[in-house]
Amino acid sequence: MVSNFAKPAANPDHITILWITAGLGCDGDTISFSAATQPSMEELVLGAIPGIPKIKFINPVFAFEVGDEYMRAFHLAADGALGPFILVFEGSVPNEHNKLEGCWAGLGYDHNTGQPIATCDWIDRLAPRAWAVVATGTCAAYGGIHAMEGNPTGCMGLPDYLGPKWKSSAGIPIVCVPGCPVQPDNMSQTLLYLLQMAAGHAPMIPLDECLRPTWLFSSTVHEGCDRGGYYEEAQFAQEYGSQQCIVKLGCWGPVVQCNVGKRGWLSGIGGCPNVGGICIGCTMPGFPEKFMPFMNQPPGSLLSSHAISTYGKMIRALRAFTQASMNKVPSWRRRTKPPKTQSAPADTAPISPTEL
């Protein structure tokens, strides 16, 4: 096996996905994931895709089990008795050391003490044993809204908690799939790739410097935006509802790495700029502070939009001239003489009804 392949799961026929929603978050990434179609959650869980391991999917929103029965898999995983599993973490990670008592977030409780088990303790117990770890949504990936300066929880993203160079037991870095919430198919495709890796069918997942899958986040919103042509021709919207480029209304699309403009949101439909919403940079590590105040023209676009105004107007005029010539049928396709009138021959008499 070549070196750029990760270590396959110990039992590639079965793998568990332990999805923790006990970070500081809103469960929006779980709900978003349920809308995936390429592939869908059902296709992954029910084994409709050939060649990947069978999955036991454990998430509190979709679980039938409750209480101790639901928590059993987490305790087995912490004890090393569960078998291969992928740990998916949702929500930002609170700092449990910035106060004297209590905890910010927890999952289940300790049977010996009767106290909640802090979410951070679960990360400490499960991450070292996980075959792969995925941070779903911007809160888990980079801290998100909850990690704004001055927040009382001192929360952070999973890579900041575990360390940016951290790797799983299989040698896989933390995989971050940002978004507020995560784009449904981005999450399902990432899990599918990891499942292909677990079966030994795919090389190491390619990640950028921010630990995002490169095939999903290598391009900017602007590069896949339906409104990109208007920017090129310096046609900028002055109010919402316009079909023109919305950068002057506060869109950060030219610098934000995200594929929602090209991919859409549900079944290829929607996506922030496609439906007239400005991009506020929710897939970026600097979100939200570095993109605030929202709905104000980004500082960098002031110069770029001004610089392109002269060029864009000239290009628009030249294209309009060319378009006008294209909207005409070529002269050689027209008749140069009027059609001849067809008349009946003189020796042909009308047929009498009695002759029929």
C-alpha cells in the first residue's frame, strides 16, 4: 500500500459514526446534514453505496435510544471496546478551566459521582481512539459566533483545542467542514470520502492549510457566483432585489472560500448570493469578527470596484455592440427576390361535383 494512503479501519466492513452535538451550538449542522442528497444521509446509513463499510450512525436527533442505552456506545468507545469509529463533533469547544466550578457543556453523567460529564472530557477520551475526527460547522472548526472576543466561555474550535497538528490513530488530521450551518452535501461527501478511506479505496483526504477538504473549499464564492459577470462589467446593485453584483451591499464573496454559489443549498437550488443574500464569510476561520459589520461594503472592494468601473463600462459597451450584430440574421439567408405567384394551368378545368 502506498504511503499516501491512511491506515484502513481495523474492521473495514463496519464502522460507527459517533456524532456529538454537545458543543456550544444550535444543532443546525445536524439538521442541515439531514437534507443532503449527494449522497444522502439515508444512502450512507442504509448501505446503498457499494464498497463502503456498513455504518452505525449515532446522533441524538435521529436516535431511537435514550438515556443509558443511548450513551452506551460512547462509554464503549472511550474504553476501546467499540471497534473503529469516526468522531464527528458539532459546536464550539468551551474552556472548562476559566472558572472555579461547574461546566459549560456536558453529555451524559458519571454513575459514580452523579455529575455531568463535560464535553471536553468526552473529546479527551474519544479523540485518541477515533479512526478519524471531523469538525462539522464553523463553530466546531474555528469557534464561530460563540468564540467572539469577550465571550464568557472562552470557547474555541476543535483544532485549537486538540492542536492544529493533531492526528488520529490512523494518522488522519482533523477534518474541518465549515459553514453556518454546514452545506449538506459538503458534509455527506466528506463522510463518504472518509468511508472510502476506511475501506482502503481512497488516498489521504486532501486538506488545505485550514484543514478544509480542498475539492470543496479551494475556490471563492465569487468564482462560482451567478452574479460574477455583473462584477466584471461593473454593474453593481444599489438595493436588494437586483440581479446585479451585490458586493457594494456587503458581499464578501470575492475572498471567501466556499462552494455554495456553485453547488447551491438543497438539491442544487439556492445558496446565499444566488438568492440575493450577501456572503458574510461563515466558512472562514476569521468569522464573524473579521467580516463585521455585516451589510457594509467590504473595505477591499472599495478600491477594486472603483478600479473596474472604467474597464467594465468599456467592456460592456463593446459587448453590446457585438451582441447587436449577433442578434441579426445574416443577409445571405434572406430572399433577394419575391417568391413567384403560383397559378393553375390554363388548360385545367375545375372538377364538377358530379364528376366525384
